[in-house]
Amino acid sequence: MADIPPNMSGPSSGIVQRAKDILLKPKETWPVIAAEPATTQSIYVPYVVLLAAIGPIAQFVGGQVFGFTAFGVTYHPPIGSALGSAILSYGLTLATVFILALVIDGLAPNFGGQKDQTQALKVAAYSGTAGWVGAIFGLIPALGLIGALFGLYGLYLLYLGLPVLMKAPKDKALGYTAVVVIVAIVLFLIVGAVVASLTAPSLLSIRG
């Protein structure tokens, strides 16, 4: 138990508090996160595992209740393909966090930082908080843009976290952030393409 941060080993109240802290007072919270002993499992469970599920669940429910509107047509995806998409999206999100952490760790020396896989995973996980929380707006697809704005705030969290956890000089933090963001965008596009490849056939069959 000594390897698991105390505030992450409790019930859901610990997750909510950590999410609030990283969103509302990131400058004070990143040093706390940096000092916490952690393992891959303690970072993922329960924090990432639960928060990463918000988007897929919200999109699934929103699609079934409100549907997705494009080109003047409202589309309610078949429940089977929608559920499959949600599960696939969730799994790929969990994998993406780990891949992004590997990128953050690998790039650290190029920006004067120190390699540390655990700290890199913390950055990838906790900077994703804004996007995951904002994904709740997926319950109403028309409000998806608001969720995207939350995701942009996550870039600021990343910018603040990299110097603290990866020991990169502050004057190199912007470049470090920019490169990580580019990689994150590529990963996001790949995930979106994979999920879309599952849903597109159903959409075409309905419209046909």
C-alpha cells in the first residue's frame, strides 16, 4: 500500500478531489503529484480507468437519446455498433495514455529533462483530466464543442506539468509541449479513424 498515493486509494471522493485540484489549481497540484509514490497500476486504477470512461459512455447515451445530426439528417446508431464503438474507443483511450507517456519520457532529454516513465505517465494521465471531464457534454451531441474547449485547457495543464515532473527547464517547456501535442493529435486522429471505421458501415446502410 505504500506505493499507492493515499488520496487515490480511497473511494470516488478521492478521484473527484484530485480532478478538481488539477483543474482549478494546477500550479499547486502538479508538485504534489510529482512527489507522490506511484506505479502504473495506481495511476490507472481507479483514476484513468474511471475518467476515461466518461466520453465513451456519454457519446453512447447521447447518440441513442438525441442522435447525431449531419447534413440535415439525424442519425441514431444501432445500439450494437454504438456499444462496440464505445468499448473500442475506451480501450484505445487507455492505450493512448500509455503511448503518450512513452513519448513524453522519450522526448525528455531533448528538452533538458530527465527520463522517468512513472512521472511521464502521471503527466499523460492527469493532463488528460480536462478532456475527460469535458466529454460529459457528449451526452448532448450539439454541445460537443464545449467538451472540445475543455480539451484545449488540457494543453495548458500539460505545459505546466512537464517542467515539474520531467524536470525540463521552463524556457523549453513550450517546445516540449508543442511536440507532445502534435503526437497527441496524431494519436487522437488514429483513434478517431479506427472508431469511425466501425461506425461508418452502419451509417451508410441506414442512409442507403
